[in-house]
Amino acid sequence: MGERRGLVLVVEDEPAIADLQRLYLAREGFGVQLETDGRAGLAAARSQHPVAIVLDVGLPTLDGTEVCRALRAEGNWTPVLFVTARDDEVDRVLGLELGGDDYITKPFSPRELVARVKSVLRRANGPGDRAVLTVGAVALDPDRRSVVADGAEVALTATEFDLLASLMRRPGRVFAREQLLSEVWGYAAAAGTRTVDVHVAQLRAKLGAASPIRTVRGVGYAVDAPRG
Ligand code: CA
């Protein structure tokens, strides 16, 4: 099984292009949710917490630039890779007002698309992505994929490790279950959020008293730095 990379939302109204995008992103380990018009794309961006959005500019109901503008106005900075039909759209979609992260012009090769999606994700995650993360008595090393709690190495499954890493990367931030499903499993929320609860319970059992994971009732989970 390949590495799981999270859920990508593709908003594209041309079926042949959408199928190709889905195929190649899925082959790289991304979960893919496809929407074919702007309004549905905006709703999915809000509810499914994708790790990145591949957003066609020319769409029915709401065009891609309007979808992006609405998200940015809400403080939603999910990386957006715009798909443009013409080069003269480029300045507009990458402008400060819209905050697009990158663009690709039709026709493009699927390989190029995948490379661009990975690149916007790398930039969004920042250079500190490989640094060792420490919260309280738990230290997580992304390069070695190892976790130490209270001085002892803890054996975690790949999923447990990815889940803990997602939480520890942003201490204090509250994650909805849907967001964790998207980031760690690459699923849309329809897949069921109980999976998240089960894996959090397993993580807590393995980390014992050192577990920094807090349940946020009715929402999801957060990791908190101990009070000094
Ligand atoms: Ca289009």
C-alpha cells in the first residue's frame, strides 16, 4: 500500500479532464472528491476540509475565482491550484486578492498536475515539516517516524503515527473529526468519523499518562502544550 496523502477536492466541469485528474491523484495516494460546479465545490471545501483544492476557473453556478474569494474571505487558506483555460487569467488568479497558490493551464499533463499539487502542499506545510515535534512528555520525529513518550519509544501503526503528527503539528488548534479524516485517511466525511475516535482511543492507550490529546466535545480533538 502506498503512502496516504489526504483528501484533494477537484472542482471541474469537463468530465474527461475530471476523470483524468481523479485517476492520477488517486494513483499517488490522494483521496479525491469531485464536484462539477462552483456552488457544490464551495460547499465541499467548507464541509470536507480537503488538504488542497484543484479549482477550474470556468465553472457553472460560481466560477473558480469566486469560490476562492469566498473561502479566503472566511479565513480558509486551504492551498488552491487553479486550472486556467487561458494564460491571461494567470495574473488574476495568483493576485493578492484571491490568494491562489499556483496554477496550471489547459491542456496539461496529469504528471504535471500531480507535481503541482504536491508542491502547493509542501509549501503550505512549511519548512518545519520535518522538525521533531515535542508536546509535554511526547516527542515525535517525522523523519524517523518514531514517537517517544515519558522517555520510552512507543510502537505506533502508520495511521496512528500520521494522526498524532497531524495533531502535534498545530498544538492548541481544535480539529474536527472530518478534518482529521481528510488529512490522515484521505476520505470524505461520508466515510464515517467513528474511525477517528477508535484510532484516538488506541493512541491514548499506547501513550498512557503522557497523552496530550484532549477531546473537544461536539467537535473533535486537540493537542495541548502543558501549562507552564
Ligand atoms: Ca470549465
